[in-house]
Amino acid sequence: MNSSKRNLYIGASATVLFGAIVLAFLLPKAPEPAPKPAIVIEPVRMPPPAPEATPEQIAAAEAAALAEAQALEKAEAEAKAKALAETKRKQQPKTQTKVSVSKGKRVVTEVAVVPKEEPPKPKEVRFNMTQDGKKMSAEDFDAWMKAQGIRIVPAKPVAPVKTDDGSGN
């Protein structure tokens, strides 16, 4: 490459560089970002303290609590006595008076009458898959099984019993 071409390339490069520098000074500068507002910390305002209870208010509150506790104890005692009386009534057999006469003597005896126990009501052991025109789901069946107290227990395998002759039957 001869020196004139080289000088031409260097001159052209210098011109472009000078133009870029001049252009940078002539262009308007980017605006400065707006300053951020200062953070203001306000003092904490606490609510006023609750007024203190007067001795009369305290005494009234204690009396009300005591009365409520006594009423609750009384109600619990009455419920307990009622339950105990009901239990005793169920445990004691009812008696029936029998009068018998033999050889001119009148004999009065009380005989305990044991009430017949009602047989337990049979459980409905069949599940109706359509109730009120609606087809029931597996979840409904599970809920019905739980309500009836029915549960399915898988059988345990039984080991064969060995006999004297060595067979497993």
C-alpha cells in the first residue's frame, strides 16, 4: 500500500473521529433524573392508655364472675344428680305386689318384675343404590357403611396343621 492511500485512510479516520467528538458536544445532554423526595419519618402516635377500673367496677366484675361460677356449679350438680337418679331408676327392678291366701292366712309378697328387653332393631343390611331418584356413589356407600357400623376385614391366611403322618392337611 503506498503512503498516499495510507494517509488518505488515516485522514478519513481522523475526520470521522473528529466529527463524532463535535457531534457529542453539540447534542443536547440527557436530562438529569429528578431528585428523589426525602423520606419523612413521622413520630408514632400511641393510643391513649385505657382508663383504669375503679374499685367499684372491679368488685362488680368479681361479683358477676362469682355468681356465674356458682350458677354453673349448680347447673352441673343438678345435671349430675338427674343422671344419677336416671341410672338408679334403670338399675332398680320394678316390683309388683302379690297377695296370696292359704289356709286363711293372707300373705302379701312383693315380686320383682324384670322388664323384657327390647330386641335390638335389625340393621338395614342392603344398600339401595337409587334413593329419591338419585343414583348413589361409592362415597355414599362408604358413609352408609360407617353409619351402620359395618366394616370389611380381610381374612387372614391359616397355616396348614401338620399331622403325625407328615401331611399338611
